[in-house]
Amino acid sequence: MKITDILNQKRATLSFEVFPPKTSDKFEAVKTAVDDIAALKPDFMSVTYGAGGGTSDYTVAIARHIKEQFGVTPLAHLSCISSNRQDVKKKLKELKELGIENILALRGDLPKDFSGNLDYSYAAELVSDIKEEGGFCIGGACYPEGHPESATLFSDIENLKRKVDAGCDFLTTQMFFDNDVFYNFLSKVREAGIYVPVIAGIMPVTNAKQIKRIIGLSGGSLPTRFRRIVERFGDNDVAMLQAGIVYASEQIIDLYANGARGVHVYSMNKPQVAEAIKANLSSII
């Protein structure tokens, strides 16, 4: 099923992100975690794509597995920065043959050792090629506080509009920890003429060591309330796990209460986190 159809059928959706292993010897361990999350029957699951396509074969394998074994709709990530158009066309053909009809189109990051010419510089170019191929529901990423490489949020939204105009059917945000940031962003994108569904991305922080990396990736900020939680419980793994799940659950409940179409949880391949989040929402969704 296409994700836009899922969004249209339900008042609110809950989905999870998983990531494939970097090496074949880790595949079974990752698959076990993916199976446990898929067994929760989320509305869909996204499967990430390594830099330079290094884990792309595993991305497709896991997306196929959750679709065929659990009946869960997969959203396969596809990044383009170090891919050529021939590689992309081949990947699209493979996904289409497997009946995987949802793609999250991303620019991605260049591998450190990459050298050569680029067929793609922006995600909008990939979106355009996927749209031309036909048959796919295309998602794009967005940054509520602006992409780290953008000079301003305004310029980032201008670029986002180009991506949507190229064919994005829905958007998923990078993680944020203050819902007002999301609401303000949503208002700005609507004013810019972007009317596709925007799914809110939530990261349950269960380990204080995650914080620095998370902020580096997302370009986001931490509200005082959340900083105090990390300061108080960050050196106690069990307490931080519980506090992080509760904080994320409260964010999600507030998002649903304020009309969010969907929430996508960056579960970091942690079934216990995904299960706890869903349990906290058992009478809400």
C-alpha cells in the first residue's frame, strides 16, 4: 500500500525506522530486531540506506522481508549523492519487481573516500527521476530548524518547495525535541505553498551519549526541559531509558492532539523502545 493511502485512511499513523547492518555477519542480529519491531504491526516501516549505497542490498532485503513475512508496508530509503543514474534506474527496477512502492528519496552524504563525478547534487533531482519512472509513492526529508548546510530556514524551505514540485508525495521531518518547532515549521511550509502531508519524526533518546551525534545530524536544538532530563538521568542507563521513552511518548501524544497526520519513530533497531512507545499509545491510535 502507498503511504499516502495509509495517511488518508487513518486519523493518525505510527511508524518506525530501522537500519540494515553494515556487514553480513551482523545481518541475523539486525533481522531479529527488525522482526520484533515488525511484529508490533506499525502502519509502515522505513529502512535506511548507507552512505554511498554501502548497505543498499540489505535495505532491499529487509524491506522485502517485512513486506512478505509480516505484511507491513515498507518505505525503502534511496540516496543519490554518490550514485549514477544507471544505478538508480537499476535499483528502481528491483524495487518495482518486488512490489515495494514507497521510496524516501534522499541526497545522502558522500563517503569519505569518494572520488569522481556526480550525476546528482540534490534530492530534487532524484525525486524527478523516480517520478519519471512512475509507480512509486515518493517521500522526502525536511528539517524543522533548517538543514545544517542551509544559510537560513527560509532558503531551506525554498529548496524543499523545489523537491515537492519535483514530485514528493509526503515529507518526513528530521528529529526534533520541541513540538512548537514542528508547529512553527508546518505553518511556514504551508505559507510557502507546500501542502503534502508532513510526518513528524521523533527520536526517543535513551542514552545520553546519543545527544551530541543527534544534534550534529539534525541541526536541531534541545529545549531546557529535555536538557534537564539528560543532566539528571543521563548517567543512569535504566532511568535514562525510561525518561527518554516517556518524553518521546508525551511529544507524540501532543502531536496527535494537535492534528499531526503521522509520527515516525527513529527506533534505532531497539524493539523494547518501539514496544514501549506503542504501549504508551495503546488507547490513542
